[in-house]
Amino acid sequence: GAVTITPATTVTGAVTPTGGIAAAGGFTARPSNIHSGGLPARLSTDGTDVTPSITEMYYAAVFIPCNMTITGVSYLAGTATEGNVKVGLFNSAGANVATSASTDCSSFTADTYNRVSFTGTYAAKGPATYYVGLLNDNTGNRFNAHLFGDFPASKTTGETYATGFTTISSPATTFTASLGPYMSLF
């Protein structure tokens, strides 16, 4: 059951909450301020306008500070929006925990954030590092990527759009320029 500790408490060892940390005061936390690399785009032209490979999934780290429900991912489209896209959320070990269905990009607007919902909501546990990923079926669907940073950003190769995401077998620990998409959770 619930335990209430009124005085200040000092813990010398690590606290490992298997259920995550709830938002303070009995409130809920919204993912609207969670961005790849901790930084949203400030201008529609921020970053590098990337022409994707259809066999690569581009990903970047996001930090989720407490438990929250994630509905999907917004990504900053580049100068062209053609074909289809899938977005995914991966835990710190690289396992795919939430995925969108194939989404037609023809109705998206270039150089703006475009929302792609997961097939179902995901109850993320924090504090923890996760990764957001973007997979395209068409080189005409460009996206804007972080040009510089100090957070994990990379890509996986050998992907097949029709079958969806694979596990990120060894998540990056360093930043590679122009690979990590500008993405925000919602």
C-alpha cells in the first residue's frame, strides 16, 4: 500500500522505482515539452533538410522525466512531403515500445511539425531515456535533423518499411550530425 513519509528523508544508495515516478502533487504530466535532444526547432528551417534512405530509420534520444502517457510523435517535415512515414518510440535498451501505422504524408505541410499518432497510447515510465524514430517509404518525404548537439542521434540500416521497425540493437551514445530528426512527443 501507500506509504507517507512526512520528515525529510536521506537515501544513501540508489532508489530504483520499477513503477517509475508519478508527477508531483497528484497531477499528471503531459509530453508536450519533450523534444529530441531536449530542444525543439525554433524556426521552420532549423537543422538540415534530409533526403532519407528508404532502408534507414533515423532516431534521436528523448528524456522522459516522469510517468506519462504518450499518444504519438510530431516530426519537423523538410521541404517535401511525399509518400508514407512511420514513427516509433524505443526504450533505453532499443526495444520498440510504440509504433504508428503507415501514415500518408501528402496532406502534411512542408517545414512544419506534423503529428503522427501511435496505434495506441503508451504509458511511459520515467525518469528514463527513450529514443524516437522515423522511417520513410519514399525519398521525397524530407525531414529536418539536428545539425549539432550533445545527445545520442544516429540511424539503423537494413530496415524494410512494409515490416516496420526492428530493435535498435546497440543504441547510439554519441551524436552524429544530420541524422537525429527534430521530433516532439504528444
